[in-house]
Amino acid sequence: MKQSVTVYTSALCPVCGMVKTFLDSFDITYKEVIIDLNPVERIKLIGRTKRLTVPQTNINGQWISGFNPERMLKAMNAN
């Protein structure tokens, strides 16, 4: 099954880069939403996650906050 992965990031966030590098290392295709440039998406993200921080990664409908490789792999293998 194809993975559905979206990473919400900020341009000045070093942890966001870690998430993207991790996904790239597994050749996982993802959509990146840079919330710095999109205040509407920022508001939607806060509404969905109840968090003000990035990175926030949505893998197949499961939200993962920060850089958590174990949870990310588990979410990808759940499908």
C-alpha cells in the first residue's frame, strides 16, 4: 500500500530537517507544508494536533510530533 506522508515544517527548524533526512533515507515520498509561508495551514495544523510546534508528521492518518523514528517506522509498517 502506498504511504501517505505529510511533514509540516518551519524554515528555521533543525529538527524538521532531521525528519526529512530520515524519510529520504528510506526513499519515502512525502509532501512538505512549510507553515512559515502558509498561515492558513498553520491554523489548520494547530486545530488538528493541538500543538504549536513543528515538525508534525502525518503518516497514514497518524500524527507524530517531533523526530521520533521508532513511531514513524511503526506508522509506516501498520499498513
